[in-house]
Amino acid sequence: MTPLSQAVGRLDESSNLPLYQQLQRALRQAIETRILSPNDALPPERDLAHEFSVSRITVRKAIDGLVSEDMLVRRQGSGTFVCSHIENGLGSKSSPGGFVPLGHCSGARLSHRSLTSLRAS
């Protein structure tokens, strides 16, 4: 398997753009160009940090941004994965015309209890 940094390029420390944003763009590009396919697991944060020569905090911040865009999902005890809705062409919540059903990528499970608690609020 080709290291991710070779596929998307190295980060530019001399750039005005923070490293976490550069990494976020690189990971987004890897997802959009199918270097990382739907349901693929990302390498562990410490491996990405070593590969891109950044701190784990930088990696975590980049991944957090992609999780909030519904491009990645964290599964406790399993790792971080590319969302499956990318494969269906639905895009992320922020994309024009894109729609992601609630809980589709986040791993949340909807139930009548969820709806009941919403009504009570």
C-alpha cells in the first residue's frame, strides 16, 4: 500500500495555511479522488502524525474537521473510517444539493426514544 503522504503530497511548513488545514485538505482530496474509498479505515493518528511529520494534535484537529463535515466517522475501539455515503454520491452536508440522513455517518442509531426525548425538550 502506498503511503498516504506519497499519494496526496507533503505538507508545506512555509505556507500561511495552518498544518491541520493542509492535512484536512489532503485527506479530503484523498477521499474525493478515491485514494481513500468509502468504508476504508484511516491509519491510526500516531501513524499519520509520523508520516506527515506533524503532532497527533494536528492530525486530530484535521480529522475532527472532516468528521464534522460527515466525510469521516470515528468508531470507538475500531478507528476512523471514510463515510459510506460518499460512495452513493450524496456528498457531505455542506455540498450543494448534498443530503445526509441524520445518523447516517455518525454511527448514531435513531429510535423512538430519540424522538421522544426531542418532544420532551
